[in-house]
Amino acid sequence: MIEGGKRLEGKIRVSGAKNAAIAIIPAVLLVEGVCRIENIPRIKDVDAIISILTYLGAKVEFTAPDVLEIDATGVNTYKADCELARSMRASYYLLGALLGRFGNAQVSMPGGCDFGSRPIDLHIKGFEALGATVTVDRDIVTAHSKHLFADSIYLDFPSVGATINIMLAATRVPGTTVIENAAKEPHVVDLANFLNQMGAQIKGAGTDVIRIVGVDKLRGGTYSIIPDQIEAGTYMIAAAAAGGDVTVENLIPKHMESLSAKLEEAGVFIEEMDDSIRVRSDGKLKKINVKTMPYPGFPTDLQPQILALLTRAQGTSMVMETVWESRFQHTDELRRFGADIVIADERAIIHGVEKLKGASVKATDLRAGAGMIIAGLMAEGFTRVENVCHIDRGYENLVEKLKNIGAAISRINE
Ligand code: EPZ
């Protein structure tokens, strides 16, 4: 429940990156020995991937609130065809990790998705290039191989998931595997850094071409996960939309460049420090056009949040979604606040309105939920957001963090 119209002021701290954590935790399957992973975000998706590793036989323990120690040395099965894996979209990383460890993998995958189909053909193309035979039988994906070998793989689209999965599968394969047109997202680089810290030889992560020289084995070690780019961006947009003076701490300003540029264009004052960004806004915003793109472009995972902000910007804004084919369901919910949005194919045309009115809305997925919270912070009166389980998947202590900077927000149990 949110009472909108409050000015936001103060400091808000960003947690570890969800999309790095849920790739790095299964990557431990490739390591002999104990991995100590710091800056783990305490969110539902992390709980889910930890449960799957435990189910597979790994020893997993939190030694501090954000520090996880995992020893997967004793895991002796390549089968993760369980209900737990089916409940989590990123369980596909188990495919690459188990294939890389055992040469075989069998994983249950979730079906359809909150924002359209999520194919894994590029992941499969990568596994096949490395010598695996892949079959998909309803919701179970199986990859078998006698032995894997290195190869060059060109991705038709710089898919984050396919890039990460191929890296996982290839890290211990003899020879040099090359991924061309690789994804460059910060969490791709973070996974490569983690694997290298444990003894892998991966070069080029963060560029279009990643080269993986296979090593015999990886050993345990300590690694700290990067701050969450999307959580940071969500709080920057919240401050810009509601108005106020907020410093978002523990972020990497370089990761925020596309968002900072767009917020400045909308009339928001942005000040970059070493590991924080100060956002000042009087809540009066100018129209802008935004096009989502793979990194370093504007992230699709901040599209619902920036779209919420633009509902009150002066003039007509346009948001173009080029990464996911149907990621505008949240606009139906935004209309409940009085927003004026027209969808034409991959474009949303937003005619800015003077004010939003509090509404009863649903979080249709994780980032759509963040967009609803931002609309609620801007709106007059009370907003009730349902299905917050989606938000819990990816935001650590969102309610407490926003309360600390002056938002009138609370969690109600019914
Ligand atoms: C990751 O999903 C993120 N998830 C998503 O964030 C994010 O929206 C997305 O990357 C894009 O940045 C995780 O990291 C766990 P993709 P992923 O493969 O890897 C097409 C969030 O809110 N495609 O880069 O699944 C696909 O249909 C989540 O945190 C194929 O066609 O995304 C889409 O149009 C939601 N074939 C595009 O590529 C494939 O085999 C991008 O997908 C794979 C993808």
C-alpha cells in the first residue's frame, strides 16, 4: 500500500546483482572446493537456486547475511528434473553448469512466461556446437555427450542466457571456444570474472567476442558480486518520478550511463560520484523517447519503470521495446492510474497527464511490479499493488529501503 505524492530524500543502498547471483551460484557446480560468495542479494530467486543446489547434494551455508559458502564437490547427479527447477525461469543455467561438469544434463524448465515466449534455441545451438545432443520433451531438457569439444559459436542475437550458458558449458572443455556476437551485460562480465577467479581462462567478456580456453579444473576461492544495475536504476527512476533529492549508493556509474543520459534529457539533475549517483528532481519532467537495446543500450528491465515515469512527463513520449516481443502488459495496469498510453506493435506512445490517481493494480511480473510502485509513488492518494510475490523475486527489502527515503509505503498482509 502506497500513499503517493511524498518527496523522496536521503540515501538508498543497492544490493548485489540478482542476474549475476543466479548465474554464479550454479557455476559453483564446476568448482572443486569451497566457494565463498559475498554481496549475495536476499531475494526469492536466490533462495530458489540455492534450494536446487542443495537438492543436487551441494553443501550450502550463509556465513553472514550476504555471504554464501558453497561446496558442490560431492554432487554426483546431472539430473535436476525437479519441481524446484520448474518453478524458476533461470534454472536453464543448470543446463550449462551440469553439462560442463558431467558432460550430461537433465533439467526441468518453466513453461510460458510473464511477457511472452522465452525460447532457448540459441542455448541449444551452443551446446550442440560443443558436441552435445539436446532433446526437449515437454518441460524437460536433456543434453548428452560422449565428450565435449571446443568450437566457434555465432549468436544470432546477443542473448544473455545463451552467452552465460555456453561459457558455463565450455569452461572445462579442452581447446578454445569462441562466442561471437556475445551479450555484454554487466552480469555476463561478472560471471566470467568469477570463473577466472576460480582458475578459468576467459577473455573478452564485456565485448562482442568471448574466448574461453578450457582448463582441467576450477578450485575454490572468494568472490564478491557486483551491485544490481536494475535495482539501482529502479531507485533512480523512483526519485526522478516522485521528486526529491536521493543518493543511490553502492552502484557502478558506468552501468547506469544509458539511464543517466535519458533522465538528464527528461530534466532530472544527475551527479555521478565514484560509487554512487545523486538524483535531484522537482517531479516536473520533459517528454523523451526511449529504445530498449542489449547493453550498453537502455535495459529492457528498466522499461516498465521509465514508462511509469513518462506517464506524467509533459508532452508525448515514445518507448520502443526491441528485446522482448510482448513486454507492455503493464500498460493496462498503468491506465488504471489515469495514464494515457497507446500501444502500436513494439511502440508505446505516452501522452503525459497532469496527475495520476491512486489505483488498485497488479504486478504482472517483476519489473512491471517495480513500475507499479513508481506510479504509486507519483499518484495522488492510495495505491494498492497486488501479486508482490513477483517483486520479492528480485528486490531485497524494497519496502524498507523506500520507507527510509520518505516514501509512505507498507506491506499489508490479508
Ligand atoms: C536475461 O534474460 C535476464 N534474466 C532478463 O531479466 C532480461 O530481460 C534479459 O536478459 C535481457 O536483458 C536473467 O539474467 C536471469 P536473452 P534472458 O536471452 O537471458 C531472444 C529480469 O527482470 N532469445 O538476452 O532470458 C529472446 O526471446 C529478467 O531480471 C531467442 O530468440 O534474455 C529475447 O527476445 C526478466 N533465443 C531476446 O533474445 C534464445 O535462445 C533476449 O533474451 C534466447 C533468447
